[in-house]
Amino acid sequence: MKRKVQITLIGDSEEIDANNQIAYDIGAFIADKGWILITGGREGVMTASSEGNLKRGGLSVSLLPGENINEGNPHSTVTIATGIGYARNSMNVLSADVVVVVGGASGTLSEIAYAWAYNKPIIACEFAEGWSRKLANQQIDHRRNDVVVGAKNMEELKKGLEDLVNNLK
């Protein structure tokens, strides 16, 4: 693969300290691997992962729901104003080689559904509150034979993410 690996991180927009710390660490890991981080560019895990990524010299792309490129989090390297609201969730997922889920509410659930429908590998933090815990190790529906990969801790998440990236076609 000539282009860099692109990892989309999805999850809570609320400020949940535990989930934000997980996202920060994942963002830093993505930078350390030389991969590109993609988020929805807003608060919560999106800001935390971008901050961890930036502090390690990584490249993060924020796909914003609104029309103003200055409304993204202050740690993004690149911001793209889509002007399409929640519909940008499909763009977040389609831009991913792998999708990582940290917690999450209804917006995250829609991104998980897109990731499943678009046949994207998904890894979910079982150790974060929200949809990532609820859907880890689950098959969403009959359209695929695999499951949302679950990770019980950060070490499992890093190993699982590396395995998914190494299995990309």
C-alpha cells in the first residue's frame, strides 16, 4: 500500500475522562505507527485522540459536520468542513482502513452501522463505557461473517489494531 494507513477513531463527544484518556493513548499510538488519524473533529474522544496524536508528531484529519473549518478541535492537523451534519459519519468511515470505537452514543452507533455496512474492520474498546463495550465481539447482522473485534485493555487494542492493519488487502 503506497498511501499511509488511515485509522478512524469514533466515540463520545461528551467529556468522559476515562474514555478521553483511552482515546488520547490511541491517538499517540497511531502517530507512533506512522498512520493517519481521522475523527469527526469535535469534542470528547475526538479532541483527546487528536491531542495525543499531535503531541507525538502525527497527522490527524477532522471531518467536521458544519461549514466552518475553525470549529474543529485545536489539535487537528487538517480540518475539512463538510456542511452535511451527521451525514459526515459515512465519510469518516469510508475514509478508514480500520475503525476504532471508544465508548459512544447515538452518533457513534450510526458510524458503527456504516462501518459494518461498508465492510470496514472494526475494533471496539470493551474497557470504555458506551457502544464500544456493548457491541464488542458481536456480529451486527447476517451480512458479514465476522464480529466487531473486542479489546479488553489497551495492550489488546494495540495488538488487535496492528493485526487488522497487517491483514489489509
